[in-house]
Amino acid sequence: MKLDLLAIGAHPDDIELSCGGTIIKMVKKGYSVGVVDLTEGEMGTRGSREIRAAEAAESARVMGVAVRESLGLSDGNIELTEANRLRVITAIRKYRPDVLLFPYPVDRHPDHEHAHQLCREAWFSAGLEKLKTTDGGVGQEAFRPRAYYHFMQWFEFPPAFIVDVTEEYEQRTAAMKAFKSQFYNPDSRETGTVLSTPAFLEMIRTRLEYYGDKIGKRYGEPFFSPHAVAVDDPVTLNR
């Protein structure tokens, strides 16, 4: 399946928390969009592998993505190994996206930082013809997405651009809340986490407002680009 955009996160719910509005907006624009979770989130304090898989499927339905899959890497221990790199390369060659989204290199969770490096190395290596991979027993052609951008998780960065997700906010919130095992529930007997505090979802909302305000919109999602972003028409910029 050929995708226009592929978002890769370390855990189920990373994409929804960080760039779910952008994913939804691209789907609404008619692009073919997919999500790859590197792990199944099995080491998370709350929920279980099975619960999070069901939540990820429901969130994918809400966002309207063409495909969502987990690569099954070890949660809490995303290692920078050749085997893991090849799994990400295989996914990139399988979906052949024009654009990749993956985590910023500096973050609170080591998995997010390791996911960044794994994805960046896989992006480059996926374009090497002499590096052989197979999918379902069939050899794959080399393919390197033309661009990649980083989404924001715990730590902030000066964004290269901000996507207006005002119209997508309610749908984004519904996709995020599909992961109900992770968020505040006064009836839950599971150990609390940063995500399960009553203030966490409010923090997400205020961050979206903060970055939306920077572009004169109600809600915005920030992205970092390692290269300059071309602008064709400065007169219409920020219109």
C-alpha cells in the first residue's frame, strides 16, 4: 500500500497525543495516511497489551487512517539494533510514504529518543539498493521518503512550522480519548501515572492553544524540520 504520509510513534497513543490533529487533517484532505507503533505499550503501568491494541484500533478508526500496525519491538527497551532497524526499513519500504513523521530527538522517555534515532537511520538506509529486505517473502525495492519532520512530545522545541488543527480538535480529542485506560478514571484501581492525572488532558489542550495562538488560530500542532521548509508564495503565507 502506497501512503502519502506515515507517522511512527514509540507507543500506542504517542501519535494521538502529539500530532493526531495533523493526521486527521491530512486524511480529510484526501491523502493516504498510516500509523506505525514501534511497540504495543505492554510495559505501560495502566492497561494491558490486549487493551491497548483494542484502543489503538478504535483510535485509528476515529482518525480515518488507511492502516495502523505495530512492529512489536520491546516496550521500555527500544534498542538501536540492526534487527530493529531492518523492521523499520521494511515498514518504510512497504508503505513508501512521501513524508515521515517521528519523534523529536530529545525527550523525557528514553523510548522516544531511541525511536527518533531508529527512524532517522531507517529513513536513510531504506534508500540503499544493496540493503536487501523482504515483506511476506517478497523482495522489496529501495525507497527513501523525500522528507521527515519531528512531532513534539514532552519537551518543547522551536517549531519550524505549526499546523492549524482547529477544525480537527474535537475529532483529535476523540481519537486521543480512545486510549481510556491511560487517562484519568476515578474508578480505576491501577497505579496512577502522569497521563492519568486530571490535569494531563488539560495540559494537552493548553499546549495546542499556545501553539495555535502563535499562528493566529485556536489550536495548533508544532513540528521541527531538520532542513529548511520551502515557501512558494510568501504573500499567502499565514493567510
